[in-house]
Amino acid sequence: MRDASGRLPIDEAPLKTIHVVAAAAVLGGAVLDGYVLGIVGPALSIARQEMQLSAISQGLIASSALIGVFIGGLFFGNLADRFGRRPVFGWNLAAFIVLSLLQLFVQDVWQLVAIRLALGLAIGVEYAVGSSVLAEFSRRKGRGVLLGCFSIGWQVGFTVAFIVGSFYDGDNWRMLLASSVIPALITFALRITLPETPMWLKGQGRDAEAQAIVDRHFGAEYAIPDVDPNPRHASPRELFTAETWRQTLYSGLFWFCQVGPFFGIFTFMMPVLESLGLQDATAVDMSLNAIQIAGAVVGVFMLHWMSRRGFVIWTFVIVLLTFLALGLFPQAPTWFIVALFAIYMFVAPAANNIQFVYPPEIFDTHVRATGVGFSAAFSRISAAGVTYLLPYLLQRFGFSATVIMMAAFPLLGLVLSILWAPETKGKHLR
């Protein structure tokens, strides 16, 4: 694996300070993303009386950030491939800070929708660029575990938001939404110290700059793996050539099938539990949130032990069977319903780990952020759609029919994974 000068690739280097800095800067953004998306549920439970929110209005506010992720992933991922990871990745945190604070001054539904939409644009940058940065700074051995930690960070942020909302006993929902400025400031401070990724620089033909960063942070005995020099601007059309269209579609579709039901159920967890007649829904929800974090942690180790194909296929199988059981046996004892929810709460965060592993491994450096951005954007079609419609579906059809409808997502994901899922575990990034 050594080059002509006897140097090893940087992804074979032992743990260095730069690995820790990159992980903290990226995973801090994951915590922030989860918090921004998670705090809206508790805030809406307070705001709905003051603002007289209908079920459709609540769905629109909750889904607006997800719509923003769709736009941000498509646009900013390509910018990061064109102009560099660092400028796009760093300054979107300034947007998080400003937009978080602007929520203090919201006066009507459409102002809140506009700000949440803009926050979604910033989150789209995290999905598209964050996982690319982490992949390009990571070691080959254990890369799946490290990238999977993005999901743990997201889950921690989402759960912390729920805990903050549950224990907040005031009525200032604007301050609750604006509290995301705290993780945004911390993450912004971390990102200032992170350099451009050497792989992107080499891909742009800037070999001297790239090697200087390697020498400073990894050591002179390491070099950048082979990256095809391609200084021209990356184009989204490159994702849909005769050789790449299938992997591009799969990268978006498996993510699409995972997050549709996930965001809908998690955003409106308390109404979902109440629709099942569960008493003390808040206490049950708190317990299920603890299970989510445990699932995310176990999922990281599963990624290390299992093949990528095996992981994605079997998690779709378990989610499909769980949804069918929930939908077909609505009159089952309470303990049975809670047990099924606990299974989903454990498996779904575990399964979500691969969302931040597969796309960075599937796409080459030249179009990595563009490809990951497309995948994240495509996935948000289902996330926004289900989140927008779920309050209405629960009112109109009830829980059993709604969850059977949502079983279509893991079914589609299972079929696509059997047919198209690649095996990328242990490969060197190009």
C-alpha cells in the first residue's frame, strides 16, 4: 500500500489529533441537527394554543426544516465539491446562530415556516458536507464506526431536545426554539480550527497544499491515496452516467425508505402514543428515547461486525415486521404495543447509522459532497411528506391504518437493497 516514495496512505495512519478535531467538529454538527429538528415537537405543543394551529399547520411547521434539507443538500453539496469543504462547512454554522435567534421574534405561522425552512438549508449542509469531511479525514479501519457515530450524535441531540422540552414548564415556546443557538456556538468554535481536506485539494490538482496539510497533521511518512485529479467543477450530471446512475439512485432511495416513517413518528411521538390510549405518554416517551440512544450505539457496533449489505437488508426486515404487527393487532395488550414500539425505537436509530456511511463510501471524492447531498435531499421528500401528513392521517384514519401505510417504506427499501445494495466495507476512498 506504500507509494513510490515509501509513504503510507493517510487513512492507514494511527489516531492523530486531527482525527479527534474532525470528529468533534462534524459530530457537534450532528448533535445540533438533531436538536433543531427535535425541539420543534415540544415547542409546537406549547405554541398551538397561542397561534391556534390546526393539524395541517403543525405538520407544515414541523416539515418545513425537512423541506429546507432537501434544497440545502442539493445545492450546498455541489458547492462543497466546487469550492472546498471548509468554506461551506464552516460558515453555515453562522447561519445556524442567526436563524436560531430570529425564532425569538416570530409573530405568525409563515414567519416560523420561513425560518425553519432556512434552518433546514443549513442542516442540508451538515448532511451533505459533514459526512464527506469526516470520511476524508477518517482512518480506513473503523471508518464505518466513526461515520456511524454521526447518527449517535444526531440521536443525542434529538433526545436532549425532547428532554429539554419535557422539563420546560414555561410558556415561551420561542425561547425553546431559539435554545439551539447554544450547540451552534459550541460547534462553530470547533470548526474554526479544521483545515481543508487533503483529498479534496489533491482532487483539484493542488498537490503541494494537500501534502503540506498531511505533513503538518499526519506526518511526512504519509501521503494522500490516489485521487483522480479533476479540477473542473463537479456536475450533478456525473451522478447519472451509465456507470453511476444505479448507485446514485440506491443511495437516495434506501435513505428515503428509512427516514419517512422515522421523522413522522418521532416528531409527533406524544400524539401517536396518546392515539393508542397509552396513559402517561410522556413517561413512556422518555423511556423510548433512552432506547433510541441505546439502539444508535449498538448499531455502530453492528456496522463494524456486519457487511453493509447484510446490515441494511436485515434492519429493513425487522422494521417491516414491526410495522405490520403494530397495524394488524391494534387491540393487543398495552405491554405488547409498547414492546413493539420499543423494538422500532431500538432498530430505527441503529439502522440510521448507515445513512452516514454508505453514501460517502459509494461516491468518489470529486463528487462525494454532491452525491451525499443528493441522497440526503432525496430522502427528505419522504421525511417532509410523512411529517406533514401524519397529524391528518392519524385524525382521518387512525393509527392502525396509518402504520400499515408506512410499512410500504421498509418493504420498498428491502426490495431495493436485495437488488442494488453494494458492498463497500473496508474499501479505500478514491
